[in-house]
Amino acid sequence: KAGVILQNFKAAGYSEETAVATARGVLGEQTDESLKEAFKLFDANSSGYIDTEEMKKALPLMGEHIPDDKLTELYNICDKNGNGKIEFEEFASLVRKLNPKDAPGASQEAEQASSSWLQLPSWLGGGGGGGG
């Protein structure tokens, strides 16, 4: 999936450095710090949250191809507090749910607990991604 992300970012005009850092944060480290960098990138207007248009642009970059008719459903599922915005915590939970880490350890357990509230729909593959 990393190769897809790198290819998508380059095709969209991002630098290789940005592509690698985002792929590493989303697929590898998944630390709050690395995910905040990805969040800032996807929050194109620097509003502090990701709106539906930003999410629509971000998901394909991350190798997730969500049909338009399912985007609103996914957005509402991710919007834990129901305020109509995907804030950092919600974004991090989505990333961690779409890209579960394989390595065992306490940090993984903590990360999984932070996204345990998020139940992805079956059409998304239940955690493996949506056609990436």
C-alpha cells in the first residue's frame, strides 16, 4: 500500500519528501506526531478539521477509493462527536483502523483502544481498506 500512496502523492504534485513522510506516518509509525503531519496536509484550509471535500481528496491519496454515495456515510461514522467535522482524534482513529499495525506491543494496544469506538462498514472491508 505504501507504493500506492507514494505514486498517488507524486501524481497529485506533492514532493517525494511529503509523500514518504505521509506514507510513513499513516502506514508505519502512526504516532500522534506523524499523524498530525498527515492531518495538516489533508486539512487543506488549515481549519483544524477535515471537511467532506478534504476527505474526498485525502482518501484516494491514501489508496482508499470510496464511492461518492458512501463518502457521507463514512464521514458520519468517523465523526465521533457528531459536530460535522473530522478532528485530529477522529482522523487518527480512521487511519489506525484502515491500516492496522501488525507488530504486537503495548503501544499497539493503546492505539487500538483509541480507535475501538470506530466500527467501519462492511463495504469498506472492515479495516483493510477500500480497494487500495
